[in-house]
Amino acid sequence: MADEGNIISNLDLSTPVPNGEDTAPAVGFIAQYVKDMSVENPKAPESYQWQEQPEIGVEFAIAAQNMGPDVHEIELKINVSSKTPHGTQFLVELSYCGLVGMRNLSEDQVHAFLYAEGPRLLFPFARRIVADAVRDAGYPPLMLEPIDFNGLYMSQLEQRQAEEAAAQANAPGAGHA
């Protein structure tokens, strides 16, 4: 192995790949970007005087789409609202994306990366953008709590498998030979 700065590459050429083909699994981010963002501060400057503790609402969603051979877009959507009895202090809507190159992965591996590992890697950047947007709107920065994307993915996968098993068990003629 060669080590140059932060780059580590395998220089072992003793085991050639047939026809020089690279068959090793590979995943890498090509780009990260804000696809859409909205910040609303509808009651400013009155809202800066409100003393009540706001109710903070956070919603997030994950979407992914195939952009071409071996290229996918992961979209992390985050909506944050801050409300008090006087009204809405601020709203932040963010669509943060990553363009990912993947090759030599099974469909299960691709799906798991698109809906669990990829969002986990994108989240810290989206979190910072939300904190900065809230700060720039005139409020203390809002630091979103970390999200266990892998845990959520596994629980949704288990739930989907349980639903499919229940549907098969309730299907007409199920279990009768």
C-alpha cells in the first residue's frame, strides 16, 4: 500500500482482474448541493419580543432517484417550524441533495445506501444549513438532533417484511395445497 497524505491506494498488482475490468464495489459522492430552500420570518420584528418558549416542529423525508447508469440522487427534505401562541416565528424548508456514483453493488446494497447510509452522510451538512438559516433569520441557531438513519431504515424494512408476510398469510388459498 502507498500512503500519500490522506490518499491510500492498493498498489498490489499481483492479482490481475480478468480483462482489466474493475469488479470491486464502489460508492462515492460526486456532488452535494442545496436543491431548494425557503426561509420565512413572517412576524418579524414583533416575534423577536415574544417571551414564550416556542414549539419546534421538525419533519424530514428521504427520496432517491436514478439519474443514469451508476448515478443516483439522494434528496434529504427537512421542514422546521417554530410557533408560539402569538403565531409562527420562522419556517425553514430545505431540500439538500447528494449525487452519488455506485457500481458493482447488489440492488439491496444500493437501496440501503440510498435510504440509510447516504442520508446519514448528508445530514450533518443539511443540519448546518438549517442552523445557519435560523441564525440568519435572527434567532439562536437551531441544532437538530442526530438521526439514526440506519436504525430507521432497518425498522421500516422489518415492518415492510411483516406486512408482506401478513398479506401472504391472508391471501385466498394461502397455505392450501
